[in-house]
Amino acid sequence: MINNKAIYHFDFVLLFLLFPFIGISLFLVHEISPILFKKEIAYITIGFVAFLVAFLFPIRKYLWIIPFLYFVNIALLVGVDLFGVSILGAQRWLKIPIINLTIQPSEFMKTTMILMLGYKIYKNPPDKGYTFVELIKISWIILLPFVLIAKEPDLGTALVLLIVGFGTLIIVGVKRKVLINGIVFLLVFIPFAYQFLLKDYQRNRINNFLGHPSYHVKQSMIAVGSGGVFGKDKQKATQTQLKFLPIASSDFIFAYYAERFGFVGVIVLLSLYFFLSYYLLSYVSILKNDFFAMPIFASVGLIVFVYSYVNIAMTINLAPVVGIPLPLLSHGGTSFINFMIIFGILENLLAFKYEFLYNFNQENEDEGL
């Protein structure tokens, strides 16, 4: 039940930070395709409903549901491997019967994984940093979805989950010796993974990034460069309007944004993403004694930062093309709805934190604890 205390602790700044991204997305998608614009309106409507449901659900009182949701999502990823739908050569989707829509379980895995991390850290908080054994015990939460998603194949999303998961554990706290050994292991493992674990097309993408950009990236770079300082009118944004720029509404929407709004607009957008990431990560110190909410805020801050950086970098050939969306901007229902669920959970953790703690303390007193 919502009371005045919950409204007082509701973070309206965090909510308002989302509106510029939604407005920009609607504007760009409408210019690219009126048909996609109608779908975008539907996705945004569903997203805000999902935000409200996630905000009102008393998650702290039903923590047991988190492992259940995590393993349901793992089962969906296994289902993708067994009878998933392939689009553009990648088997990443499940088809929903009757309504004839598809969902991408790997997108929802972001939410369930960070919730599961928060749950495990809350149950076993670090004592001046996790030891190697403790880190191994919790790492399966990250590695299991990583393997299943990489197998689809969707190496981009899998790597983001890996970075966000272990990045969160580092923020929460690991022993210095463990951190140093982890870095050494990565330096040794990356060349081995490149040679023996990556598929040929994945190595080709890396090679293209290093020396021979693909057609998509070349057209994207032309679009970004042609925007100049202040951008172009819609009619003069020929890279998108004449269909030279593929998938302009989703993975390469940043290129169209840069073509329309130029260098000044790019600086504004980068600032918006930086401020949103910084704002989320600032809660790490504010919630340092809340070992459930703190790692979740850290994970979401890292997700926004990593997703936005990698997506923008790949459009200007500063990173290999890995097929991940630009958060809150790219056209796509699963991604947007999932992000709105995440932000609804964050608002819930803030608005109902103190009521939960009060009830918890009261119950302890009643039991004589």
C-alpha cells in the first residue's frame, strides 16, 4: 500500500531522467517509419504498465521468488536452444502461441541475473571483500546465463552480462589478491578464447573492426560524419532516408541521431547517458549498508553505461559489431519493457525500503530478538 513515506522516498529525478530518451526515440522512429512508430507507442505503454507493476510489487517481502524467476529464465534460454526462432541467422527468440509474438529471453536475463546477484549478496554479504572460494560460489549466477546466451549465438549480450556481473561483485568488494589474479587470468585466457572458442564470423567481426569495417559500419560512419556540428534536416539526412543505413531504428539508431543533430546533439546524448549511469552508481555509497539494493543499483548503472558505450562505439568502428541495442532509444519491445521493469524495481527498493526495515525491526522486537 502506498503511503506518504513511500511517495517521499520515490526518486522522481530518476524517473524524469528517462523521459528525454523516450522522447528522442519516439521522434527518430517516427521519422524513420510511421508503422514502427505505432509499435513504439504500444511498447512504451506496455513499458510504463510494467514499471508500475514492478514498483508496486513488494519484492523485499517475497525474496524467495527471485531464485524461482531466475531458473524460469534459465529454462527459457534452454528452450531457445531446443525450439527457438531464428532471425537473421541467430536463434535468440521464442514464439508465443496464439498471439504470434516473439520474446527474447536473453533481454529479461539482465533483470533476473542482477536480482539473483542482489539476493545472493544479501544472503552472504562480503566480510571486507569476497575470497576466491566465495567468489567461485557466487559466479555460477553469471556464468550459467553467459554460456547459454553465447551459444545462441549472442556473444554481445553474453559479454555484457559477464562484465556487469563481475563488475558488480568488484564494486561490492573482493579481496585485492583475488582481483589481481582475475586480471592475470583474463590476459591469458582472451588470446586462447579468440583462437579456439570464437566462431569464424565472430573472428571476422573483430578483424573487420581492426582493419576492414563492414558495409553497415561504413554507412554508419558516413551518417555520423555527415551530421556536422548542428545536424541536418530530415530531408537532407540521406543516409537514412535513402536507406543506405541499415537497421537505422534499432542497433544503428545512434548514427541517424548523429546525422540529424550533429556533434552538439551527440554531446547532449552522451551527457544524458553519463549522468544517468553516474546517478545510478551514486547510490552505491548511499545504500552501502543495504546489501540487497546496493548491488542492484550498481548492476543497473553498469548496464546503462556498458550498453550505451558499446552500441555507440560499434557505430563509429571503435568496437566490433555485437548487435546490442542503445538503452531506451533503440526500437524494440523486449529491451524497452525490460528496462522499465528494472527501473520500477529500483523505485520500489527506494520507496519501500524504510517501511520494510521498520517492519523487520518490529518483528524482531516482538519475537524478543
